[in-house]
Amino acid sequence: MVTGREAAAWDMPAAYAGRRGQVGKWRIGILVDNLGLGIGPGIEKAAELGADGVQVYCTSGEMSPRRMTKSGRRAFVARLEALGLALSALCGDTFKGFFDSKTIDEQVVDAKAFVDLARDLGTTVVTTHFGHFPKSEEDPAWRMAVDALRTIGEHAEDRGVSYASETGLESPRDLAAFLERVGSRAIRVNYDPANLCFRGFDHIAGVKILKDYIVHTHAKDYKRGGEETPLGMGDVDYPKYLSALEEAGYKGFVTIERESGEDVVGDVTEALAYLRKF
């Protein structure tokens, strides 16, 4: 049964339980695994830096559903609350996608477990990658993926959680068409403008195309066809991008992701200051 609170989750930003007052227009998160400090110290560092929330990987290690006991889940929630942080999203990306018949069954099982963990930890978003789309909708793998995501979507919808694919492997228009075919309120989008920019897609126009699906967004930067850069030094037009998000009515987290660099903590610190300007 879907309660009234859960039924409204599709129009709500990711849960925000932080005790600090929000600074600036946007709620800013940090993908703590990028910091290279471990989960506990990484979360503490995020709080020290003044973030509003964190995103964490849950595919392995201490955050995996198989390892997190009920008491461990309660303790994690309590720790976030004590630090004044929200959980912007879980990252449940196994990098296997949904178009491989050899792994599809385990993908569905894992996705459901990630969704259950998200509910227990107080976030409404799990992010992933759907994988590379087949060239034709007539490909059996296309139907297989649609069916699998409908199954996951039904499970997630009952729990008030969105299961969101990161952008970048396909055009925003192709992704929107696929999501329409799936037709689930719970199957959504984690919008990453850098991934789109890197592959030559229009990361600004894509917001309008996918606006009804966006429940989370990453903030990182790339040079087109090149390498990742510190935020504000690549080709992502953040003033226009954030303006497009605001125009689309987006009220969720903007979560900093820094996957490379010699001083990730320093880059994330500067990224926080950069985003606070908008």
C-alpha cells in the first residue's frame, strides 16, 4: 500500500533532514566516495566543508544492502542527523546496465535491494546507468530492459523511491523516449550535464526535454572530448545550466562529483564555494 506521504514523493526533492540552515539558492551535496577518505571520515569532511548533504555508493562494502543491518541503518541515519546532513541519493550503479541477458536477473534483484536501503536511510533517490541502448527498438534487449525497469519501478513506487538513470550515454531525447516507453513514475533521471557535454550533446536544452524526470543532478565539469576539470573550468555552462534547472522547477540536490584530480578534497571545497555563488 502506498501511503499519502509516499505517493507525493515523485514531486518532492530528496529528503532533507539537515539541521543547518540552507546557504544560498541550491542544496549542495558531495559524492563522498570521491574524497577517498572512507565513508565515515568522508561524511564528516562533507559536514566540515559545509555541504547540505551527501551521496554514497551502496554497491559494495559497508554501505551495501547485504552488509547493512537494521541497527546499522538506524545508526547511519542518526549520524547524518547529528552532522546536519541529508542523504541526497544512493548510488546503486553496478555498471552492468539492463541490456545484457546474462546479468539482467541479478540487476533487478540488486536494484530492489538498493531501493529498500534508500527507504530505510531516508532518501528518495537511487542513481544508476541504464547502459547503452540497442540501435533498434526491435532488438529483444530493448524489451528486456523495459520489462526489467517496469518491475523495478513498481517496487520503487511502492516505497516512495525514484530509480534514476544518469545522463550521458544517449541523447536527452532518446532517453526521454525510452522513459516514456517504460512508463513508470518511479523510473527517473539523475542529470549529469558534464557527461552530456563530454559526448557533444546539448546539456542546456536537455533540461527542458527531461525536466519532468529529473530528481537529482551531479555537478562536475569536462572539456569536450577531453578530460575532467575542476568545476567551472570546463565546457559546462553552469550559470545557464542552473538557470535552466530553476526554470524547470527543479528543487532537488546539486551533488558535486569529482572523479579525478591530484587534490580532490581541494577541488570539492572550491566547487562548493563556486556553486554557492548561484
